[in-house]
Amino acid sequence: MIKRLSVLLFALALVAAACGDDSGDSATTTTTGDGQATTTTADGATPTTTGGDTGQGGGTLAAVKARGVLNCGVSTGAVAFTEIQPDGSATGIDADYCRALAAAVLGDSEAVVFFPTTAAERFDVLKAGQVDVLFRNTTWTASRDTDVGLDFGPTTYYDGQGLMGPSNRFSSDSGPADVDGAILCTNAGTTTEKNIREWASLGGASISLETVENFSEAMDAFIAGRCDLVTTDASGLVGEKISRELSGEIEVDEWVVFPTSPISKEPLGPAYRQNDSEWGDVVNWTVYSTFIAFEKGMNSTNVDELRAAAGTDDGDPEIARMFGDASPEIMAALGLDADAFYNVISQVGSYDEIFDRNLNPVGLFREGGLNDLWTEGGLIYAPPFR
Ligand SMILES: N[C@@H](CCC(=O)N[C@@H](CS)C(=O)NCC(=O)O)C(=O)O
């Protein structure tokens, strides 16, 4: 049984070490095209693992199995995505995908240590080998995929950037002209910063952008009136708004999120060190297993029934393959136990189950949107399991 609080404190200490001054005398910090801090050695090479754990180029699957616990990088707190609990555990769609990966690799969805990371430090923490994967509302971009040295898995939430301000000054139709001269706040090391500057400049607006370490500080500044608006992924804005409305902290619709069409594309999903294809396959197929379950109307409640039926003449052969009951060689080739994806669905659930459990309570729904199944006009689609 994991002692969550002490583990979290340990995790925080490791993260702090990763981002502190002790990364090596010859290290320098530079900024990539995507605004991310990257650490390079004096000769400009990306350092390999500092912790002797895993590094660029492979080995993460074996390292996680040997350790018996998944080190999962999450955010410091984003409503419905990662909410760190006092005992060090976490809830939210990102936290649930950490659990799904632990269920696949270790057979136990609770075998996870959550590492809260700020946006600016997350990629250094990952590249230093201190986490095995990031499920941290991270947008897949070209420069992160290349320059920053990451690989990305299937998008688990299709998002887009918005702005939020008081509804007595802004409306859902507000645009660049309405924010001219305004002070906007967000967290540093994000796509958010780049997008908002571009949007304002293209729209002819002059804005003042204040960046802070954690998005919660941006919210504090907004509430205290030090910023006119906050901006980030729309899911984050809606989460902040609805959770405060529900707690009575603000009136219903005291704040408005705009514009109606987001100002950017923010496909959020898992990120891991590049050139570790074995680990990439495991992360990707874990996510896909939740999509396939969604396609088949299978969830943690009916999984046993559908698995049993899959073995019969009129059962679904893809379910039998995905659960290792047929074609166990696929699971073996993935380096996983035959019932790895059964563990995912039975212990954590299908995509729709994970989505609804975490996002519906703050007013985020998938029906009819990008996060719906491809057969319903959405973008949630998995390659065939065969
Ligand atoms: N998706 C964007 C933004 C990610 C981001 O930092 N979002 C905020 C707002 S939801 C967040 O994670 N806040 C929690 C924190 O600061 O740790 C990116 O990948 O750069």
C-alpha cells in the first residue's frame, strides 16, 4: 500500500531537484520555439537520464515494471483534469489515465505516484527521467514533438483556448477589439502565451500579458482585480467558472468564457520521451483500449459480461483479442500481461466513463462535440485491435 502523503512529498522534492540549480555545472537553459525551457549541456547535447532510471531511447517499460509503480507527471491542479487530494492521490481525467496506464503495466490502477509539475518545468522533469509519462493537459505541437524531444500519444481531450472575464464587461461575442488595452493573466511555459499574443496582434488589439507559475495564481490575480481577464484552455476556464458557481463563490454567469469558437487548437494527451517506441506503444494502446471500449458500449460495469460473451460464437472477436483471450501474441509483443487491457477497463473504465465521471460535473460534455466517438461525428477513433 502506498503511503500517499509521504510519497507525494518525496515526489515534490524530486521535481524540485529536477528544476533547481543542481542539474549540472555545464547546463544552460534555453527557450525553444514553443516557449519551453530546455536544458542542454555545454556542447548543446540533450543530457541523458540523470536518475539512472530511464533515458532518451528506451527502457521505460522495463523500468516501470522493475520499480512496481508508475511515476506520472500531472499538473499542480486543473479542475476535472488533475485535482491533488490532501493524501497525495489525484482525481481527474489526467489522473485517471495515469491509473489506466498503471493498470495496464502493473495490473494495479493504484500503483501510481503523481508528480505535480508546472507547465514550464514539465518537459524537463520528463526528459530527466523523473516521470515516465505526462498526463498534464499538454498540447501536442510540432515544436514539442521535434525540438523539445517528446513523442505524443492519442489525444484524450480536444480542447481550444478561450478567455474569461466579468460578464458585465465582456460577452460570448467579445473579440480582439473588446480586449484592447486589457491586462490578461495566464501561466508561463504554455501554448496559451503564444496563441493570445498572435490572436490579439492579428485582431489589432494591444494587450498586456502577465504570466505566473501556476494557473491558480492567475485566477487569484483575476479575482483580486489585478488582471482584467484570464486565458487558458477552455476546459480549464469552464472548470474554474462552474466549480466556483457550484460552491457559491461567484454568481451564476458572473464570468463569461469567450469567444464561442476557440482561438486555437489544443489537442491534449500523453507525452513521453522520444525514441522509446516500446513504451510509446504501451501508452498509446492503453488509451486506445479505452476508446475501443467506448465504441463497443463496454465499461467497468459490463466488462465481465461482454468478455464472457466475446468467447462465444456471436461474441465480439475484437474484445477477445484486446483482452488476450484470443491472439495473446499481440499482448506479448506489447510486453504486457494478456489481461492488461481487461485491467484497464475493469479498474478504470472506458473513455466515455472516464470523461463523464470527471468532466460532466463541471459542465463539460462530449456528446456532439470533438470528444465524441467518430461514428457520432467526433474525433475519438482507435485503430483496429488485430
Ligand atoms: N495546454 C496548454 C496549457 C496547459 C496548462 O498549463 N493549463 C493550465 C490551465 S488548465 C494548467 O495546467 N494549470 C495547472 C497548473 O498550472 O499546474 C499547454 O500544453 O501549454
